[in-house]
Amino acid sequence: MGGHQTRTGVLAWSSCFLSSGSRDKNILQHDIRVPSDYISKFSGHRSEVCGLKWSHDDRELASGGNDNQLLVWNQRSQQPVLRLTEHTAAVKAIAWSPHQQGLLASGGGTADRCIRFWNTANGNVLNSIDTGSQVCNLAWCKNVNELVSTHGYSQNQIMAWKYPSMSKVATLTGHTMRVLYLASSPDGQTIVTGAGDETLRFWNIFPSVKTQAPVRDVGLWSFSRSHIR
């Protein structure tokens, strides 16, 4: 697939469509069923697009940029329906809640350090919390109303939070460099993190659907020489 003029740094799936964000400031929509490079283009950021995430119902796409903006798009318009500008650093971390429609979480970079929660029906900020360090990734737990954040400078930690109180469930340490990558297991209980320290770490952090209680024990395996970037 072609279309971007410079590097493509972020991807997001929505059914048969693949969205890509680039340093060229554009978001391209690719339909993998047709041979064309892309079927539509979203232009709204003033700098590199570094975060992309479709809502769970595939109706809205959230994009974050190095221009400190968080934009929300829908499939009916090539202009953003929301332009959210409260962050003061790049917005790479984006996550839609699986528990409440229209609830979007975003995290800012080193100069911002905040996780913000938005009602995308009206663009209002619902809550904001200063985490103390750069926010690199966000992910909601599908089993309970909690989310996890990974961080860079200066603490390189992983944090689990209850929503909406934003009380800390756990603070996990072990990585010695910025935690760049985050993925969840299909059962929603385990996460894997990857960092610039060339390790992958697996954490048993969230409860199952049946237990409905925070898992305090943390399981960890480290693959110290796994190259992930």
C-alpha cells in the first residue's frame, strides 16, 4: 500500500479498513479488499500523526499528533468532528472505553504527563490526572472498569487505575527505559509491555470476569535480549 510521502508511524484496524498515520500529517483509509492505495484521506493535524484508535463500534476514529492535538473523526466526514487541544505535549496514547460509549482516554508526552478523559458526544473533559511522567500507552480492561498506562521519562513505570475514581490499583516497575509498547491478552487479564531496554515483560494485572476483584499478584517474565524496535 502506498500513499504517504514520509514514514508511517501508526496503524489502526476497523473491520476491512486499515487507517495509517504518518509524518506527512495525513491519515489514510485503506480498504484491503480493493487494489487502490487508499480510498480517503483525513487532513487535520499540523504535525506528525503519532496515535490512532477506532472506537469499539467502528463509528469514530481518534487521532493524536505531535501538534498536541487530539482529533475525533467519523466515517461520514473528512473533517474532524472534534478538535481537542488541552494537552500540552504530543498525544500518542489513546484508548476508547469498552464500558461506556463515547468515553475516550488520552495521554500526553513529557511536557504534559496527564491522562484526560473525554465525552466525545459533546467534547467535554470529564477528568484529568497528572501521572508524573510521559504517557506512552493506554489500554482499558474489558473485564472491569479499569485501565493501564505505560510511561517514559522519568519513571518508566506501568500503572493500573480504577475508573472513574482514578485510584491506583498497582504501580509496576522493572523497565529501565521508556515503555513503548503495550498489548493485552484475549482474556483481558494479562498485559505485555516492551521497552527501549530490549525486554518484554508479562504482567498478570487484571481480574477475570468471574472474580471482579483486583489481582494483586504480578507475574513477570523478562526476555532481556528481545529486540522490539
